[in-house]
Amino acid sequence: MKILLSAYACEPNTGSEHEVGWSWIKSLSSKNKIYVLTRLKNKKKILKEVKLKKIKNISFLFYDLPAIFIKIIKTGSNKPNSYLYFLLWHILIYFRYKNFIKKEKFDFIHHVTFVTFRIPNLLCLSGPPFIYGPLAGGEIVPFKLFKEFTVKSKLIEAVRYISNLYIQFSLLINITFFKSKKIILTSQINKKFIPKIYHKKIQIIPAVFNKKINYKLKKNKKLKICFVGRLVEWKGVEVMKRLFPKIQKFNKDISLHIYGDGPRNKDLKNFIIKNNFKDKMKIFGHVDQKKLIVSFKKYDLLIFPTFRDSGGSVIMEALNNNLNLITTNAPGPKGIIEKYDLGFVNIFDKKLDQISDQFFKKIKRFYSHKYNKVYKYKLNRLLSKKNKVKKIYDF
């Protein structure tokens, strides 16, 4: 088949949204002719990886708004107005490439990133059958946890929720839903924000791919735990602050290494200094994905205390590199792992102290087995390339 992928975020060895885009490219290009619409800023890194890995059957259409738009609108990464740039990018690529799309006669056009249902994609008007997703955004922080957030974080979560309600009334988003052959959602919770008239088009499929079939998780004796993710409240930063003093009372030799950056970085550093944890609790900031995966060999366990998540690709990265993990029953992680021996930490109808207590009990259990147990993980079958591609493309 001949498929056009709309992958705004698409960059190898980066993780998160970029890994979603890149994984779709690699998975589909083995048996199909793939064209990819993506950002010009990623061109150098993408072409280098394509040449290095000898990836075939793929052509890239690189596009960015004029530099003045980037300077005025985007003003840096992870800013709220980045979504305005994202919206304009999708509007302009339709006008830029509609004649090209008509000429090439694609079998499908497939939007894969960003993984959000708040932004329309006008490529649905181009003619070929349009697949919209994987999409997320409907995951919300449980109310008891929301009440414990800072004022700034409460405002962010409130705006996010209101924007989800607006989807019902957005003309452009509803046009995208109407013109879509299929709407792919990452979890069931997202369905309630999609107008019921489109529910017959919806399929629930995780955003990430499984790179391996069998995991050989090891019995380690390193007494090291890691966290990977943005340092924001909804990723569970406050849980770590409550959790680590408990860990130190249990076993002072256990350390916690944190990979990531974000608005709670300074607060977390102050916590470490105040409690004299600088030798045991360290922040390494954002690390390149390749370096991060190599660093996994140092650790026994990954903790991922997220309150809401559309996917959690770090979960797959950990398991694919033989690293045990403890996470929550938020929709993202539960879309990846169906069941595992250590079990999920329940975040619903719980406060921060109760969640940190649950994490501590599981960590204590993990280290109290004296390394005589290899934990088992049962994953969602739709993480596999074969099952996912077959369900979406009907072949």
C-alpha cells in the first residue's frame, strides 16, 4: 500500500511523542511505500538515522512555517502557544500538499502525531481514506489529587479539561471526525469527549509499539531505582518527595536517580538539599534516549507514578531493556500492561500520602524477596506490530 503519514512529532532516539511518530514509520515501511509529512527542524537527524539503519520504502516531505512564525508563535518548546503553531502547521500543509496528494493517489492518509484530539487535521479533506489517531487527551487527574496541586497546576488542569469539553463544539475538529474512516483512541476514557455520532468509527489501540516479544528480566543487586519523565505534578513528583524518606528508613543503601526536567525541578532540588539526600537522590535532567537506555543497566527498578498519561513509552523502553517497574493504574500504563506480579498502584480516590505508601509497600516487597523472583508482565496484545497494523488497516 501507499500511505501518507502526518507525523508532526517524529524524531529517532528522542522518546515520547517523537518515538510514537518514528515507530509508525519503521513499522509500516517494511511492507508499504510510506511518505511522511513532518517538521523541517528534524530533517538532519531523521536522514542520518535512515541512512544508518538502511530504512527503505520511505520518502519525507519536510515543512515548517517561516522562521518569523516560529519566533513569534512558538517561543521555545513545551509552551502553551506551541499548540497554535501545531494548528497552523496542519492547516498550511493541507494547502501546500493537496495537489501532490491528488497526484500520488495514496491508499490512506494517517495522522499519528501529536497524540491529541484537540487539534484538527485538514488532510482529511484531501480525498484518500483518512485515519485519525492514535489520539489522547481525555485522561484527567483524579479529583482528590487535583485538590492537592499547586494553584498553577490546578489552572493548567482546569484549562485542559475545558478544552476537552470544547471539542463537542469545534467545527474543524468535528469536520476531521466526520471525514475520518477510523478514529483511533489510546484508551477508553477518551471516548466520552468524542461526540456519540462518531463512536462507531472508534477503535481503542495503544500509541506505542512493542519492540520485543519476550522479556528476560534479571535478578539484580544494585539497590538503585530510577524515574524518567517531565518534572510536573501530574507525573508524580510529589509522590517521590513523600516516598523517598520512607525508602531511606527501610534501607539507606537504596538510591533514586531522576531523569527529566520541568517546572518542579527547582522545588525537587530544594527538597533534596533540605533533607540531605544529595548522595542518594540525584537529578540528571533530560538525557538522550540512547544514553538513557544504556543507563537502565544500572538500575533494579523504574518507578512511574503518573496520575494521567496517554501512553507512557518509558514503560516499554524499560521492559525492552530488562528493567522491572512499578506504575499506577492511570489509563496510559494500563493500556500497555494488562497484568504483572508487582501490581498497579491505585490512584483513584486516593491522596498523595496514600499513593506514596502504596509505592513504598511494593518497593519494600520488591527488595525483600532477596532477588529470588523474576517478575512477570502480561502486555496488551495490540502493542505488537502485526496485531496493531492488521486492526487499523484491515489486512
